[in-house]
Amino acid sequence: MRALALAGILGGLGLVGLLSACGSSSGGPNSPSRPLPAYAGRSATLFDDTIEPAGVGLDFQKGYQPRHDPLVRERSQTSDAVIRVRVSTVTAKKDGPEVVYQLGLHTVEKVAGENPPETDFTVQITKSSESLGIMKNFESRLVGYPFVAFVREFVRPDGDREIHFHLAPDTKDVKVAVSDALALGELK
């Protein structure tokens, strides 16, 4: 009788443990199933939450050449995913005297990477981004713009996850540069 009661208790505890494990590893919004780096150092340079000026037609002086850009190579090799996206929404939110822009992005095609974000996801451009001027001048006119997005997920100090990005023009040159970078990465 005691053995039966003990077996029932252990079975119940096992079921509770199993249900707890299922809940925590189900990939909920704040429980990553893989270890994530902190957003700092080189990663903050690569995934700088900016839009290449060439992506909106503002590259008048230097001519954007992704095949000769070592940052394109490094972003391609360290991104969680490289995806073609289209801007679906632009929202400006006041954060005190500053404006924070939220871009709703819709994935059109996965170019590379094993950990793409959900099909529809949101990223932010804050006052620290070099693209703040682009956002102030284009705002809702960006809706519908296509880009190649280099995205990577990071863990914040509070334990939540966030996506940082770099948006490049959606051109054949960028896609070829990404393919070349990935091929070079495989040779290493």
C-alpha cells in the first residue's frame, strides 16, 4: 500500500516536472531555446539598427558596393538570418522628448541562416541610430520598401530577447555579396 502511494506521488511529481519542462522549452517569447549573446562590442557595430542610405536612394557620393564591404561579409557570416523583407508599418512613439520609430517588417524570402525571426516582426530605431534622419524624413513613406535584413537576436540585461538588425538595399548585388560571404565562410 505504501509502495503504491509512493509510486502515485512520484508519478504526479514526474508529470508536474514534465509539464513544467514543456512550458519552459516551448519557445515562448521570453524563453530562448538557445543561448544568446549580449548586445555589445562588435555585435553592436554589425547589427547597428540602421538602414543603408542606398536602400532609400540616398547614396549619392560613394556608390554602395556590397561585394567590397567587409561588414557585409561579417554580417552574413554572423547573422541569425539574412532575409528579404518589406516594411509593413512605421510607428513613431514619443519617449520623453525623443521619438522611437518601430518598423514592422514582413519576411518575403529567407536568403540564409538557421534562426530567422517570425514572418512578421518589429524592430526599433532610436536616437542612437545613424538612421534617425532617414526615419524623420521618410516615416510612413517607407511602407512597402524592400530591404535585405541582417538580423540577430540578443539577450537584454533583464533576460528578455530583442532583435537587432542592419537593412541593406534589396538588390542583386547585395544577394550576390551575401552568397559570396557564405561561400568564403564555409572555406574557413
